[in-house]
Amino acid sequence: NAPVSKNAAFAYATVLNHLVKNSRTHIRISDTTMVFWADKANGEMEESLLSWWLDPVEEDALDNDTRRLAPEVVNQAKAVLEKMKQGMKPGSVDFSSDVRCYLLGLAPNAARLSVRFWQVNSFGELAERIGQHYLDLQIIGLERYGTAIAPWRILKELAVQRDSKNIPPLLGGQLLQSILSGRTYPQTLYQAALSRCRVGGDHGGVTAIRAAVVKACLLRKYRIQKQATKEAAITVSLDTKNTIPAYLLGRLFSILEKAQKDALGGNINATIRERYFGAASATPGAVFPLLLRLSRHHLNKAQYGSLLDRKIQDILGALDAKPFPAHLNLEEQGVFILGYYHQNQANYEKGEDKKVKEDNGDE
């Protein structure tokens, strides 16, 4: 604690209240409120763009009274974000990139406020880092959730039962800081994504958002550590040339699950994903021999079992580790999840059934 004069306390409290009341100059994520402002007169455009990028909400259906930002600002924010997601640097016509921006992260602490982070950056630098965040998140199937996935939505997807009350303390501020600073994502974020992917039930499983978080965490880690080979192996969609054992095992599990579903249809009390996914991603040596034995029955009953069997044999042939690895570490478990998710998307994309028939020579 430090002594503060009455005039200084009145000044900063008045300004903070003004920033928090203005929807353009603050966002909330979990228990963290971030206020920000541009260091120039009439900096509304920069503040509005930053506000939408960190809390992208589709406001087309809202009336004017409930809109957070003007429609033209939202459209411009979307256009600039699309440029950044494609790896392009937005031009100077979009905003003043050299304007300094101040960002203050606050959280309640008993009857006081706790400062989570304080940053001063040029607006152009912030834009590039936010664009890199959304670029790292890109994965096939994520487009169904909208233009961009807001940080608060990521945390909700990773919370137990998708309940915001179950978001781990401090994680909101840590995620925001990693986005704005360009540093690695918090390890607790990665571990939460792995945990939610492993569990079953209505709120468990490998969703597009959870797979995107796993991808982004691995990708940024490899980039910062300058592991170019590993970075190149983390792709947006299925990579059939990827021979990393954990990735191949994830793909193999997806195909075994599809064989079961094709063979039994809707008469399944619990799929192999619900029973074995967690164990298969951590200790494949103990699980995959059993799953392969079970698959013989499913492949005989599945309509296109011969094609699925060929895919299984191709993956087994590409595996260098024989027998199956006894254990996968946390990093490899993330790669397993990506292989599983990518193969799932390839299994059920449009035209897959037609392709299966053509490969089998069926009419």
C-alpha cells in the first residue's frame, strides 16, 4: 500500500468509472476487467477496433439501442481481422498503427482492486499480436462458430459443465496477457483443454474450440522455442503425410470409432470414445491392442468396412513405434487430440460417403 492524495484518488477513480461505463473502452473476461484507451484525441476508431477484436460479437440482429458498437465499425473490424488471420499486415488506411494504447487488467480482491497486468504498446503491434492469436486458433470446422472465437467463449468451453463459474481463477487475466504480449499461452489453459477433451458426457469430448486451443498452444510453444519441424507439423486440417506417432494414433482411434458407429448405428450405449479415449491418449500401449481386436467384428458389419480396414492398415504401416508406445506425455496427448479431430472432420465432411462408394467400386 502507498499513500495517495485525495485529489489523485478522485482523479483515477473518476476516470476508471468512465472507462468501465463505456462499452468501447473495456471488456470483461472471467473475473478480469480490462480497460484501455488510445493516447490521442478522437481515438474512438482504435478503441472500437480493439474492443471488437477482443470481444467479437455478431450484432447484426440487434437493434440500435442494444448495439455495443456502430455497424460500420464492426464491419471494418471484421475486414481488418480477416486480413490479419490470413497473415497480412493491415494497411495504414485501416487505423493509425503508431498510436500508443494503454491496457490495464483489474480484478476484485476483497474490498479492493488487484492489478493483473499493465501494458503500453503501439496499436499496430497490438493488432498484429491479436491477429496472430486468431491465426493460431484457426482449425477446420471452427468457422461454424462465427467470424472469431472471443477469449471469454474459449474459457467457458474449457470450464467444467461449460459453466462460467467453474473457470479457474486468474486464467482470464493470464489468457488476455498472453494474447496481448505474444508470449506462450498459460499451461493451465492447455491442461484444461486436454482435460475437457478426455471426459465424456454431455459437456465433454473433442469440440472445434477445444481442438483449436490445443493447436494454438502447441503452435505458439514451438514457434517461440524455434522448433520449426514440430511447428510445421501442426496444421489446420488433416495431414496424411504426418508420421508423428501420437498424431497417427489419434487418427487411428477416430477410424476405429467410425467403424463401431457404422457397424452398430444408433444401438450404442457408449462408444469407444466414451470408454477408452482418455486411456488411449495417455497409455496407448495398454488400449490399442484391445481396440484393434474389437474392430474386427465392427469392420465385418460396417457397410464400407473394407475401406476403413485399408485406412487402418495404412496408419499401422506408417507407425514407427512398434509395439504401441507405452505412454504419451502432455505434449503428445495434444498431438493425439489433433490427429483424432482432423480425422473426424475428414470422416464426416460432405461427399465422404460418395467417395467411399467410389473407392469400393459400388454403384
